[in-house]
Amino acid sequence: MIIIGATSGIGASLARQAHDKGYEVGGTGRRVERLEQLHQELGKGFHFREMDVVKQMDASSSLHSLIEEMGGMDIIVLNSGISNYPASSFTAMEQEIIDVNVSGFVRLFGEAFHYFRQQGHGHIVGISSIAGLFGSAKAAPYSASKAFISTYMQGYRNRCYHYKYDITITDVKPGFVESEMTEGKKGMFWVADTEKAVRQILIDIEKKKKISYITRRWRFIAWLIKFSPNWLIERI
């Protein structure tokens, strides 16, 4: 299992839990010192590469280098993402969110899909969000980027069905999960402990679910959003 974005939060916890269950794990991220700490903690079953998904050519090379070191890849988890990222201006912040959450995701998804097509099988897991189910007034680019991820993966899941590709595509939709991204934010509810959330993610990966709501109760919120009138959504 290779985890793109394994330096904190869901990614780091998933690396630990997958390793504990016997997976050979690869992790990537910009903060190489954290990857080195994970390597010291987990030992030889953990491999890593420094990666900035915005630098798409370098990110692709790092991914293939990691695959080669691990002797192959059967599962990739595309977890890298940012929300209200510090930037020099509001416009720059929005562009950085799109660069990481959309452009970086698409490049690595494409690399993984092509690899699995050649291999004949594989499993792509993308971390979207409950926030992708509606346009957030406070985080429009973030919610839009997560909506893109879900729709993009749905399209590729349909492609796999039509062309009989043996590639599983799982869309993980977390609600609020304890992480550096959510730290200090107000108005959150049903905030899940990171370890609990990741246990459920790993279960759903192993079950090869198409959609994974984390934690389970967020399925109810997703249902409410789907059937809510626009005037109510506008007030969220």
C-alpha cells in the first residue's frame, strides 16, 4: 500500500495501522523529517519518498521510484490535500488548493490507473470529503475540489465497469476528523478520533467499497444534503 500524503493526520495513522496489519507500506509527503520518523518507528516494512504533488513531473518520478523499491503496488491511497493554506493573497490561496487537491490528484491518479491497467489489477483510494457534497460559503475552493475528486473517481469507476478493468476505486468521504487541518476550527460536530476514523477506512479498503463514509453516521448527513432544498443549503 502506498499512501500519498502520509506525514500527518489520516495518512500517518493509516501508515501505522496498515503496517501493524502486515501491509508493506510506502509513504510520501513534503515534510521528509516526519517520513524519517515514521521509518524509524515502523522499521523495514515502511518505505518513503519526499514528494510535493504540485511538482507533477517530480511527483510521478518519486511514485515510480517508490513502486520499484517496494517491488510493486496493489493499493494506492491519494490522501494529499490542503484547505485554507497560508498564502500571499486570497487568490493565491484558492489557486494553491486547486493545484494540490485537483491537479496533483489527477496526475497521480492517472499514473496509478495506467500502472494498474498494465498490471491487470489494482485499487485506487481517493480521500474526498463530506464537504464535497455542497458548495461551502467559507471554503468554496476546498469543497469544489473535493466534489471534483468524487465525480472524477465515479467517472473512472464507470469506465472500469464498461471496459471490464479489474481496478477498484474507493471514494472515502470523511466528515470532521481530528488533524492539523481541522485544529482550531469552530462549528465542527461529530469530530472523529483519528485512530477510529482510520480503522473504518482500512476496513472499507479491504472490503473494496465504492463509497466509504467516515465515520458511519455521516452517511445520514450525506442523505440529508442530497434531499435538502437550495434555500437550506445556502444557509449552511
